[in-house]
Amino acid sequence: MLEQHIHDYFKNFPDSRGHFGPYGGRFVGETLMEAIYELEQAYQQYRDDPDFLAEMDKDLSTFVGRPSPLYLAENWTQKLGGAQIYLKREDLNHTGAHKVNNTIGQALLAKRMGKNRIIAETGAGQHGVATATVAARLGMECVVYMGAEDVERQAQNVYRMKLLGAQVIPVKSGSRTLKDALNEALRDWVTNVDDTFYIIGTVAGPHPYPAMVRDFQSVIGREAKQQVMEKTGKLPDALLACIGGGSNAIGLFYPFIEDESVAMYGVEGAGHGIETGQHSAPLSAGKPGVLHGNRTYLMQDENGEIIETHSISAGLDYPGVGPEHAWLKDIGRANYVSVTDDEALAAFHELTRTEGIIPALESSHALAYASKLAPTMSSDQTLVINLSGRGDKDMHTVAAMAGLNF
Amino acid sequence: MSRISQCFKSLKADGQTALIPYITAGDPEPWVTVPLLHALVDAGADIIELGIPFSDPMCDGPVIQKACERALKNDVSIKHVLKMVKQFREKNKETPIVLMGYANPIEAMGYQNFAELAKDAGVDGVLTVDVPPEESDEFRQIMDEHEIDTIYLVAPTTSPERMATIASFARGFIYYVSIKGVTGAAALDVSEVSQKLAQLRDKTQLPLGVGFGIRDGKSAAAVSEIADAVVVGSTLVRCIEEHADKLDELPAAVAGLLAEMRHAINARDLASA
């Protein structure tokens, strides 16, 4: 089964209707259907357009600071006593995470489509900041929807977005978190569909978003592949990344999918523990369903109602996951595992002390699983972790865990 | 012929426009729903759209969002909704019921299972707002096998080519969404809607319903001028919300609102007869 699907994977997935096997698709209200076809057409037109790609490359290089380095974490490697651990330093990007790779791509596309109003949803605020940043630079109107609960938890990012000229709208419906912000952004889009471009922050939503966001984020994996080959002369043995919606993970994994010798691990947030039900691990503990434009694994009750999630990191606190991950799980190409809040927090401190790098709590989930995996591997093997963001935004969360308040 | 087609046929023979109220099942209390359905029929409903509550109603405005939240607070699930229809059918065999909602509760139940239970309960049609024709091959086939009409939406943004595709998939009637936006948002523009309906009539023989933006007798009558059915939702649901603490007055209040629209439509139908 695996070999059959991996052969010509790049050509076959998604299919022309945006399906990854049974997952993905276009599940939106009729009013948005023409808009997503229009987007798909524009994306098809520009994805291979030399001018578009040149403009994007220039921004990625001089505005974002790419290529991001591949860093050998020597101290940590030695301490764990196994595989050589490399960190893909997305934390060094402008705005502090991988999110900006995608917002630049989509904003440039919006500009070419003549849409001058940008909307976005955000959880922790990273995607909102990355969107507000490119909107400021391109002189576009920007509206960011954010769960009212998250607005309170992430006051600093809210202020950053406002400084950048974005309007931040707190969403007070439902669970007042990321999924409700997505609902509200979709409601805005349906109302202002003529002049508005919706920049989705992850590899979810209706086709073409999962494929388009993946393509924009794949710069991570393309660079990593070249860098690791230069440094070690061979492909890595394993890739690790945290999974909320899954954009940083697919960005790292995608260029390696047809390289079957490379193992892939997507690490979900197990929150207080999978067994407690308080987690955000749909691939580990959910089942397939339809939400926010695509069919994928979801956290839901037996009646198909979406249930509230929990994670120490707001960026993972989402009940769904990109449909391509659902497919990679089912065909057995990637492994999906989970680590708890406590394990992620321990890894956060560990990397900070041993390497002098403060990671985002999201990325700390990948680090926590690496600390279990690396010792089972030999020293001539290599492991690449996507350090998807920096931890500056998490100071107050980590301090609060230690009983401190700023 | 399905109960929905039958209903439209006899209304047409009488020169009447169908009136289709929407309420969310289980809002504000589960036991209110079945008596309210009967009250709506008494007030002049020809077909009823019964909403399946969903945790993430992304095509709905705040009024129906809150209705979903009230229903879910009472743990009203898709299974309960089907039981309500079955109970309604004990006393009413004529009025078609269309279930309206989102894909996931039906996905969770399984298409086959849902179709069997819905048929058994006496459901006549189903409209899943986040499932366009492109994604509903299997669903439509199973609903066809169970003689349940799959209702589809057409929007102001829908191109003429797409209208033709939708028309080829649609059963029962086609629901024209009169505005770009969510339920309960803005007032509709009758002349704009009229142009779109004319385009749509070129592609289909099915009756055309118009919903979104109808809030009183006047707008209902104006729409009845151009459509085969007038769908009204948020206005009624807002009335339900206002009576959430006065449940004994609720059915009469909601029925009163609907009756006003019925009278306005009838007066218009008569005038044009």
C-alpha cells in the first residue's frame, strides 16, 4: 500500500478536486465556491510564474532572512547520546516563526488578484502577526480574527498586530478560541467575498489552501534537504515537527515524501494526557469528519459535535489537522505521536539551557519527542527537527508555570 | 412524487407561494420543538426547515449561532432531532420536513445510517450547507435510494454554468441565498434577486425558494412576487430567543410572526391571481 501511494506522490496528491485519498476537498457554503475556484485558478497561474517566484524569493531572502540555518545541536546530541541532532532554525525568521513563509506567498497572490483587503484567523497570534506584517509592507487593509480568550492570553501579540496597522477583532462565540476565530473569518469572507482575500495560516481549509500553504512552506524542507546533504553527505534518518494544523511539519516533510528511507514524526499536543481527554491530538485520538472546508481527523464527540481542545501551546490548540497529514497517517508514510504539556515544558527548558536557544512551546513538543527518539538511534544517524518558532512569546506562560507573573 | 414536490404542485395549482419557516431543533428547550412545529403549521407553514444544532455553524450569523449554543447546552444531538421529527409525524403526515445543518453530525452518524433513520422518522429533504454538489456524490446517491430530497443552495456569486450543474443535482427545490453573507445579516434587494432567479429558471424546472434577509410581512410579500417559496429563519429564531424565559408564550409569539407573513403573502398571491 505504502509503496503504491508514494510512487509519483507529488503528481498524484492532491487530485484535481483537492483530495488526499478520502481527505481534503472543498466543504464550504455555496457563496464561497466561486471564490475558491478563482483562488485555485490564480494559484495555478502563478505557482510556476517566474516573476511571481522571483518576487517571493526576494522577500524570503531580504525580508524574512532565508535561508534559515541548519544548526547542529552538539551539546544536546552529546547529552542524549544517540543520533546527531540538527535544528532547522525557523525561529530566526522575521516575526519569529515559519508562519511568514506562507503569509508572504498568499499576500503576493492577493495583490496579483487585485484584492486589497486581507483577513486572517489566529490562535496564539503568530499567524496574525505574520499576516499584519506583510499587509503593512504591501499597504493592504488587514483584519485579524482572534478568540476572545486568546486575545486576553496573548495581549502582547495583539498589540504587535495593532502597531502594524491591523484591526484585531475578538471572537466571543463558541469556545472563544482558534476554531471560533476561523468560523468568524469564514463569515467575514462570505460577506466581503468580492474584495477580500482570506490568508489561512495552516495547511487546512478548502482546496486549494492545504496544497498552496504546503507549497509555500516547503521552502523549509527544500533548504533542509540541501543543507543536511552538504553537512553529512546523505539523507537524514528522521524528521520531526510539531503538529497543530500541521504547516511547519508538512513544510519540512513534503520534499522528503518520496525518499522512503527518511522516517517522519509529527508530534501532537497530548495536553494533560490523551487519557484525560484534555488534549489537542486529533490524529492520535480523533476520528475523520468535516470541518472548516475539509475532511480530516477531528476531535469530536459521538454526535459529530466538535469538542474543546487543550494544549499548553496556543498554536497547537485546534481540533483539526491538515488533510494531507490525515492521508500520510493512513498510508503509513508518517508517524504521528504526542507529548504532554509537561514533557514539552521540560524540553523547552532543556534546549534553553544546553544550547542557548529558547524555543516556542509548539516546537518544544517536537524537541520532547526527539529526546525520546535520539537515544534509540546510533551516532552515525541524523535527525532533523523543525524549530518552527522562538519562545519569546511564551515567556508569560512559562513564568506562570513557575508561579511568576510579569 | 416526494412530499415536497407534491406540496409545491398543489400550491402552484392554487396560485400560492410556499412559506418555509426555519427553527433550530432543541432551541431553547428540547420539549418546545415539537409543539412549536405544530404551531408553525397552524400559522401557515407549508414546509418546515428544522436545524440540526452544530458546534461550529460557520455559515450562520449570531442569531442562529446562539440558537445552536442553546440547543447544545441541552445536549440536543442529531439523534434527538430525528426523534423530534418522528414525534411530529405522529400527528402530521402532510407537512414536509427538511433537515438543515452541517456535514459533520451526518458524517459521524454515517450516511447509510442517517438515511435509514431519517426515512423512518419521516424526513423529506436534507440541506447540508457546507457540502457543495462536488462533494456529495455518495451522499446524494444514498439519499436518492431512500427517497429523501437533497436540497442545494445557489448564491449571488454562483455563475450560470455552475447553476446548471447544481440544477442537475438538485431535488425537491433549489434554495437561493439572496445575499452575500451569513444568515440574518442584511436586507435583500428584490430586483437583484429577481434577475438571478430568472437565470436560474432557465436551467431548472424545480421550484425556487429564496431565503436570507426576509424579516417581515412586507419583505416576505415582495419575495413571493418572484419566488415559489419564501424561507424565513433568523427573524423567527430571534423571537424564540426573546421568549426563552417565557416558554408558555413562545409558540404563540413565533406563530404570530409567521402568520403575519402568511397573510402578507396570501394578499399578494390573491392580488396577482
